[in-house]
Amino acid sequence: MVNVENGTVEFSFFRPEAQAVYIAGDFNGWRTDQLRMKRGPDGYWTCTLQLPAGVYKFRYYADGTWYTDYAAFGVDPGQFGMDSILNVRPPMLQVSRRGAAQQVAAA
């Protein structure tokens, strides 16, 4: 499962029996040893990233096996299976009193 707000991406993956879970995607060169998720007591593994606006592909890598997140923004056939799609939109705009649009800094 993925939640995106103002460039902050929260990944959540249920795999209670896993020993190690990583996120790999085109945003990190598909490295399976770089973005380790944290295990929660409820069996969910989580990770929060800051990403610039764009469309990305990713998958979870748990104990040597790839997993697709079908609850993400869609899937796309990749070279080695179905990749999950992540859509990070630009930060929301707000209008100042003078009417000029300004970007709101991501938290």
C-alpha cells in the first residue's frame, strides 16, 4: 500500500514472516540493498521517502523474492514481472493575497 502527500511517500507492506524487506525501483536504480523497510508489531513493514514529482516504478523485495503492490497507482509489465506504479504529484499550490501562485514547501 502506498500513501503520497506533498512528495512524502509512505510505503506499507504486510509480510509478517519476512526477515528483511526492501523497496527497489527506478528511483534508486532497482537496488535491493539500499532502502530497508522497518517491521512493525502488526506484521506491516513501512518506509517513508521524499521523492520529487514524477511517475516511478517499484517493487518490494522480501527475503529474496519480488512482490508487486497491486494497491498502488497501477501496474506495468516490467522485464522481470509486474512493476507497481507510483505517481508523485507536484506540491500543492496556494494563492497569496496578491493573487500570485506560490509553491508550498513539502514538510
